[in-house]
Amino acid sequence: MSTLKSMLAGMLAAFGLTVEIVDIGGRLYGDLTDALRDPSTRQRLVGLMAVDFGPRAQKAVEHLLDDPRFAPMKAPRKRSAAALRTGPKAAVGILGALARPERARARVFGEIERLREEPVTDPATTAELLDLVERDAESSTLADAIVWPVVSGLAVSAALPPLLKGVADEDEIRTVLGGMPYNVTIEMDLALWEVARRAEPYRAMLLSTPPPELAAAQLAGELPDFGMDAFLRAYGVRSAAEIDVGVARWAEDPAPVFAALANCLRVTDPEQAPDRRFERAAERAEAMAAELTGRARREHPLRGRLAGFFLRRSRELSGLREAGKFAGLYALRDRRRRLLLIGAQLHAQGLLTAAHDVMFLDLPELRTVAETGADLRATVAARRTEYGRELRRRTVPVALLSDGTDVETLLPAPPSDDRTLTGMGAASGRVTGRARVVLDPSGATLEPGDILVAPTTDPGWTPLFLTAGGLVTETGAVMAHGPTVAREYGIPAVICVPAATERIRDGQLITVDGATGTVTLDS
């Protein structure tokens, strides 16, 4: 938590936003008070929410713009020095990526490969390890070679709806964003599908053995070689909730990977194979891009050329959406390892009950324990209890006021009835199937065609998409990880459906319509 506070504050400052990151119930929230009152940033917040935090956050911010308590100040604040430095770099980086997308992609993947192969060493003493962790927490930034191509991809995708207004509807634009190449998360999923194909001779063993037992055998080197070793070397830095350094990576605990592998082995229809579904989504996307370019040209030649350019660039750059987070995982992997080394040393000294207790102390507290021998085991125990309680919380407010008011409760309720749940369409198509309500992806079983219903998803969830027939989430944004991957496979997706995991029963037959943004429950 303390690491991410400093990282996120630095990232936002680079875009001219001064936002305090606060901890509420063990979750990170940004205090937007100053940004809402600043005339130079308040309108930009709406767009920022839409891109990466989703329509629920966007509606909350739009509501607060009309709240007199957040009225703009008379004099705008000066932009930060970081923002002033970022402007020219952003212009050069974005324009360069738009002009030469192939070169931008080469830089992105070259930097990721450099991070993958970069040798790392750990100092021996607790003090040296702690110095290194603190220094890295303050300086963790992604290279410009990654940041600006990723931003370029997001920008061209965000530009498509206004550019194609009156030419294409939202569902057609979402089709263009499907089957997107150059996506590291899709490449990971397809690599797991290839592992499943190679593992077919061991199908009976892999389907009948619990994933934790398979994980233990894998770590002990007792399984036959069907490609899992290579997969974990390439993607072992990932996990569900992977930005949390307190969570084990797949390289440490591959049980979730074996659960996803078992799901893949249940796919027997060649036309439902993930690689074939991705190919079909890509074919539909290319055909739709050509169709929309032609429509725009018939309406106005200049607009048509501009639309064609942005549609091509969206296919060439938007897949980089996942690259930034993936690149950042190497630093988080190293930080986690070093924190656990510190925890092991303090445990050996009798200062912690277990090495993992280090994750329940912030960095200043950790230094206090290391330097003075202070006993904070009661603090750790209390925080573990709180953590366990919060893991059971089914709904989390997207926006809060300082008096505890959930901003969404101030908004008009969306139209709904007992059979129809309303959200936002994020991936086109319509599908009917059995709902599989999943709160924890680590051991989830999805039969081919099941519809995944989840509070949220991140890249660690996406191996489940290899067999899913549709997606429903309670949170998210159109360009977030889950909907992005759903579009890649041509899976219909509806996001931001309030209380979906409570209102939809596990095993219930439901219909997901990505065009209307609705989920219909079987009576």
C-alpha cells in the first residue's frame, strides 16, 4: 500500500494532477477534491474516469462537478514542474508512435525484454535490503519507450467515437477494437492454450489431480515436460491482483495456472478453440474497419481519410494497452522478493511471527522494527483480521465523500426489473449460457460456454476467458483489461452491472447482450 501510494501520486503528477492517495478499508482511493476545484483539471477528470475507471466513476465525477462544495476556485493553480516537463515528452512520444507504429512497438517489446533479462542481485543485510526497497518505491517509473506508445493506443481508441459520430454506432466501434494484435495478455493466454495442446497426452492426470497438488509437483520438478516450465519462465511474474506485492506470483504458486489449464483441456470443439476465436474476432474487426472507413469517405473525403488513419492506428497501437502494466511487474516481483527476505530475517530474529507478516507493515514501520526491534506483532495481527474481513466484502463504493457518503447512492437508479440487469456494453455480441459466479479465480472451473460473472477482472483472470462464452462484471471500463481481452476473443461483455455477483445465481441461465448493455435472467 505504501509503495503504490508514492507510485500512483508520481504518475498523476506527471499529467498535472495533484492527488493524495489514501487508504480506506485496505483499498486505494484518490482524493480528487483539489482536482475538482481546479479549473484547469476538473473537466479533464471526466475523460480520465471514462478511459480507465469506467462509467460508474465517470458518472460520480460528473455529479460532483455540479456540487457547490466542489465549485472551481477563482484562480487556477500552477501546473506542477513534473507536468511541465511531461508535456513536450508526451507530444514527441505520441506523435512518434502515430507516425511510426512499428518502431514504437519494437521499442516497447525491446524494453520489456530488457527488463526480463536484466540481472538483479539482493544485498545480504536487512538494512541494505530496506534501503533498496525504499529507493525503488520512490523512483518506480516506466520508461518513455513504453509509456507514450501505450498512451497513443489509448488515445486513438478514445478518439474513434467522436470521430465516427453519425457514421458508426458504439457496437461497431467495439467490433473494430476486437481481435487486437500486439497484446501481451492475449499472447500469454494463447501460450497457455498451446501448453494445453501439448498436455493432451496427460489429460486424465491433469483433470483428476487438484491444482494445488499439480503446483507442488511442478515446483518439485516431478511433472513431465509439456511446456509449463517455459510458460512460467515467461509469465510467472503474473497473478490475480498482481499489483499487490503481498500476493504470490504464479512462479511461486502455479495452482491457478493449472486450474486454467484444466479448463482449456475441456474444450473439444475446434471452432471454440481460443486461437480460432481470436482469428474470427480479428477478421471481423478488419472487415468493420474497412466498412467504416468507406462510410466516412462517402460522407466527407477529408473526414474519411482521417477516420481511416485512426482506424488503422487503433489496430496497430491499441493492443499495447496491456504492455505498461506487464512491464511494471518485474519491479514488483523484485520488491516482493526483497520484502520477503527482510521478513525472513526479522522472523529469524523473533521480531515477526512469520516472514509474510512483513506485508502488513508499511515501510516506515518496517524500518522501526528493523532498527529498534519494536514489537509490532499485535499491529500485524489486527491488520490480518481486517484484511480477512475486507476480502469478504461483496460491494465496494466507487466514490466516497469525506463524511462516508457513497456518491452512487445520490444518482438516479438505472432502469431495471426482476429479469433485466443494466450495465454498459463493452464487447459486442449476444450469448446465452450458464452463469459461473466467481469471486476468486485461483481455482475456478469454467466449462466451455459458461458466462463468467465477477466483481472485476485483471490480467490474472484472463486465462478463464479461454473457455468463457461471455463476461459480466460489476466494475470496469471499456478499455480495462477484462473487456479488452473479451473483445480479442469475440466474447460478449457487459460491465458495471451493480451487484451482479449477488443478483445472478451460480448456474443460472442468462443472456448477455453487449450491444444493449443488458443481462437477462432466466425466470
